[in-house]
Amino acid sequence: MQHSIAAGQIIEEESFDTLSDGTAGSVEPGAITFELVRNLANYYVDVSEDEIRTAMRFFMEQHHMMIEGAAGVALAGYLRMKEQFVGKNVVIVLCGANISLEKLNSIVN
């Protein structure tokens, strides 16, 4: 998404193996999210696979609930920038628990 926004149009990107299946690869042509992000996002945070893994594990340990990798991306981004939000109300939408047993195992072990 970040590359498509910079280009001003949806561009084709290579898909890589990631904990966040929901954010792997390109934005689908005609996706409504492109215009929403272009009009509403003020900045972007790139997070690593280790940061996604750490965020997912943190959430599972603290809340005893499972989240998928795409939700882990949002939480990892917040954890990276949390000092900027001290004293502010923050909402992070963490939806989905669609994760393979193999990927879940790589997080908890």
C-alpha cells in the first residue's frame, strides 16, 4: 500500500512469506482501501517480522486471545511509536485469528 500511495496508483508488488498474510503482496486492483488510505493516512510505519512476532506474542500473553499477523502489524506499529501517544486515547483494531498452526508455533516457541 505504501508503495502504491507513493506512485499515485495501485502497483503490482511481489508477495513474500510473512506472518501477515493479509498484508502480503500487492493491493488488489479496484480495492476500496487504496482511496481510504490515500485520503486518511497521515504516515506509515514499516515493521519487521520480528516486531510482528513480538507484538502477537505480547497480545496473546496479556489477553489470552489469538490474533492474526495483519493485526500484529497494527500492534507492532503502535509499540514502535507508543511514546508519541502518551496521554492520548488510542484505538487499535485487532481483528481476526486466521493463522496457520505452523505460523502460530513460530510465535509461541
